[in-house]
Amino acid sequence: MSNEPRCIYCDQGSATTPLILLTYQGGDLFICPQQLPILIHEPAKLAGKLPGVEKLISPKGHGGEH
């Protein structure tokens, strides 16, 4: 089993795509640039992949927007 960093959404590894490091809840996670809009605009799609994602979802559906 490889310890290669992988995108939390699409599971691509750093050998095939650039990855962006996220530090969240004291841990390190990675997301690829293609999936970054999901983290920004549709974090609910990360349920089960990103612990505590419900804290990022506002009642209007966008993280942190008022």
C-alpha cells in the first residue's frame, strides 16, 4: 500500500495531478485543483470524505456566505 498523497474527492495521486494541501481539524488532507470548486461551492459532496463537513455548510448551501 502506497503512502502517496491522494485527492479526498477523486482519489487521484500526486503522480498524476498536482495536489493542494488542506490542514483541517489537526490533520493534513489533499484535494486536486479540478475538485477545489467542490470544496468551495458544494462541500456537502465531501460528506463521508471530509470529517465535520457539515460545519462548512451554511443554510444557504455555501460555506461561510451570508
